Amino acid sequence: MRAIIQRVKQASVVTKRGVIAEIRAGILVLVGISKDDTSADRAYLANKLVKLRIFPDENGNMNRSVQDVGGDILLVSQFTLYGDCSKGNRPSFGLAMAPEQAKKFYEQFVLEVQSVYPKVSSGQFQAEMDVSLINWGPITIILDSKRSK
């Protein structure tokens, strides 16, 4: 699994139905799922997101997690994180998990993050979404569960 984590002052997801998710200060997480991901990858990323120390302490140092500061988490599925542009100019998505399987995997991931920390919202899987955010910092971190091993 891959994740792009952005510390935000606020973020929202809008579909043609309107605003479907909205958070105040916390983290926006773009989540990519590979065809090789397992429950171990899901557990690693769920725990890492909640404990990642990217919020300032009283001295302005990044020593606090989203959990420590009581922030919100907004998860957004994004298969394009597994886009391979090494050949030609059009990305190939052969490394991404198939949509039917990925939907179940993503939904389980959302539940897993919520089991660790309850202040979690989610975008809509496989929907056309407008994602808005105010990046705080800016702070952007990339995590890859395969690089943790």
C-alpha cells in the first residue's frame, strides 16, 4: 500500500451528490492499493497513520500524532498512486489491485483505521471526486508498506 499524507487545516471531498466528507485539522490520506497487498500491509499503514508524529509540540517540533492532537483523518482511495510511467507517456496501472477486490480491501482499511482511531471519514471508492484541502505547513509524507520490511 502507498499513502500520501498531508497535514491539513481542513479538507473535504465533493461528488455529484455534494459534500460527502469533511474534516477540520488533521490529515488527508490518499491511499493506493497494489495487487500484492495483504492484511499485514493494511495493518501497518493503519497504525502508522495514527501514530505518525507530524504535528507540532509546544516548542514547534513535529512530535505529536493526529491522535495526540485529537485531529481528524480523511481517507481517499487513489489507484493512480500505482501508476507506472517508466515506459512511454501514458501511465500503466498494472500494479494496482483490481477494482472489485480493491473496493473490499479499501473498505476493510477504513474499518481498520477506525478501530485504531475513531475520528475517520472517507471519500467514495471509484467515484469522480473533487478533493479540497488547506495544506498546513506544508507537510506531505509518503509511506509505502513494502518499504517497511
